[in-house]
Amino acid sequence: MAAGKGLRTIAIADHDTVAGVPQALESARMVSLRVIPAVEISCELAEGEVHLLGYFVDCSDDSPLAQMLGRFRASRTQRARTMLDKLARLGMPLTWDEVAAFAGGESVGRPHVAQALVARGYVQSVAEAFDRYLSRNGPAYVPRFKLAPEQAIALIHDSGGVAVLAHPLDVLDTVGWLTAEGLDGLEAYYSLYTPDVSAQIAAIAQRHGLIVTGGSDFHGPRVSPGIDIGSVDVPEEVVQALDERRQALHGVGP
């Protein structure tokens, strides 16, 4: 899909898993496409959840990242089962098998529960499922195991990666102390940001000596309709900046 749209470089950065990276790397060999191994780690602040992107991370089974993500997967499974219990008490029973079917063999998360709710006819859309039941203040919401942002930055660095704060507009007041904790970049080019917002974030990144990155946040048409892969115009210099920061941190070239 990415190659067909003329993209030259993409990053696979799934939430709290790198399971899709090996297949992406293998598939990319058949087309003129560079795939950057990546991950998006859920973190907890007093203000709410934030996400740290790790680019060029080591995805091997014995890496520090893989070991921590194993804890995340176990937590996600327990969380999903507890959500199903809450939904059943709300009069919307779902079986584990029908929810797991939407996950395709990977960790079950809120989007898969939402899709099962739609399939059963309890709600009309994934967005409605989140708005009414699965959002942070919803009656079926269950918190999950998360790292502190500084822990995620250290984990990404220990795994050979570059740490970037994802879609940071709502947590820009954290940029100063996260930079002191080793943050490498800010995601300025994003599917929900206007050019003015992107410019604002890029200027903040420059003031703190951070690199600027971007991405579509494509989750697939069932979860994020209207957000297509490659829909965000990310300058080629972003990849070069990531490569240079990786070299500076870990002594590894492109």
C-alpha cells in the first residue's frame, strides 16, 4: 500500500508491540521501500496518557524492549477481559473469541472491543463505542499498565532507538523536562494538525534542540476512517535527522 502511493520511507509504530515489524521488513524487500522498525509506547502523566515513539528500536526477542512489551501484552489481555466484564454488566455481553477475532492473533485492545460492539449492533460506529463506553471517563474503561515517560525514553535508548514525543500539542508544557530526561524529538507533522500548529511545534523543537518528525497515525480504515497512509506530507529531511540522531546516540549509521 505504501509503495503504491509512492512513499520511500515508512515506520511501523504499533502501540506497545513490534509484532508487525519483521513482516514489514520482509515485504519491503520486494519494493523500493525503507521500513524503520519502531514502536509507540503508552505512558502515564498526571494530566493523562502520552505516547513516546521509538524509532530504530531493536526488535529482537531478547532486547530490553521486547521484555518490557511482554509485560504490556499481559496487561492488555487482562485489561480487555475486565472491559468485557464491565460491558456485560451494562447489558452488552461479548465473547472473548469474537473480540479476539478482530485482533488477528495480536494483543486485544480497545479498538477491537469497539469493533465487536459495532458487529453486535450495540453501537453504530467505533467512534460511538469510544465516546459512550471506552473513553477514559466511560463506564467500561479500564486503565492499563504504563511506564512514566522518562522510563520509556530510557527503554527506547537502551534498545538502540531514538525517542520522540507523539502528537504533543496537548502536553507541550512537558517538553522542557522531557528534553532533560533525554527526549530526542517532537512529532510536528500529524494528520490532525494544521500547518500553523505544525509550525508552532517545530519552533518549540528548535528551541529545545530537538528533531522534528511526523506521520499519518494511520490505524487502518476500520479504526481511523479518513486517515490514509501517506496522508501527511513529511519532509525527506525528517528521515535524515532521525538517522543523524541515531548516529549521535548509538554510533550506528543509516
